[in-house]
Amino acid sequence: MVSSFGNCHRNAALGDGDAIKEIWERWRQPDLQALEARLTEHVIDRFAGSTERFQSLGVCINSPGKTCTTIDTKHSLHIGLHLDNFDRLPIMDREQSRNRVSVNLGRGDRWLYFGATTLIAMARASSAPPAESHQSVIKIFFRRHPEQPIFRVRIAPGEVYIAPSENIVHDGYTIGNPHPDISFTFLGDFQD
């Protein structure tokens, strides 16, 4: 366990735009596009039970040394611990959401921070009304249960994680990594 939810959830302004832009431009070169195709093929072969709900989210490049990596592009803020909502399923159906596979393509470690309580369990523990948004359920739950542990797992370069990112709060973390954080992410019905 790393800390409680309240200690992990932070907002921070974006930065290091020039370094990220330079890496992004290099990523679009043909040899790296070939790597993308091979990586997609490998993930499908190794982890996907089916390609029916498979989706590549592509490469994500973040600045090093960040306490959180997910960005609300509308407000240019790092949002901290959150739930993904690609499948837009109701709270009680979130176990049917696709999982996330994320590959660390960077030169340094990255970390996955996550809570062990599912969104469904949060809704039940919070006595949240069925029509409540997932953001509201998370806020109510952690307001009532601030002692809930947040865990972290180190993802070394070349390593992969599979996570139910639409059913648990999570975010990336790059403190201690002096290199830009580069990951490639897929959604699907993954299993190890």
C-alpha cells in the first residue's frame, strides 16, 4: 500500500510540451509505425481471447517526474485517480467493460496506482442512487472511506499490465523516471 486516496489525487498544470512534441514526431516515423503493427499483433495473439471488442488506443507520451499521467485535455490538467469510460456502461454493468493492456515502451520505470475496490462495490458501500454518475460515486465513496488503500505496481521497460480500468480507480505515475514516459495501450477482452 502506498497511501490513501486523498494523498494521491492531485491536479497539476501541463508542462514539457517541446520535449513531448519532439518524441511524438519521432514516433510517427515509418520504422516506429512498423513496431506499432508488430506490437498490436503480439498483444492480440498473447492476451486477446477475441478481437471482436479489440481497440488500439495508440501511443501515449508523458513527461517524466509526474505524480499522475492522465490528462483532461479540455482543461489541460492532470486528473489523478480516475475511472476510464470508453464503453460507457452503467455502474452495475462495469464488470462487462473491456480491460486495458498497457505496454511500457519507455526507457524508465512507470507505476500503476490503483484502488482495490471496484466501482460496483463503491456504489453499494456508498448507498449511491442507481442513476448516480461514476464520478459522483467515487467522490462519495472516498469521502466516506478516506482510509481506503491505494496500491502501486512497478512496470519496467518492456513490461505489460492488464487492468479493469473502467471498474477501478487508477492512474500512472512517473516520479523517479528521468526519461519521457512512453506507453502503448489497447482495450479488449484480455486475459493472461
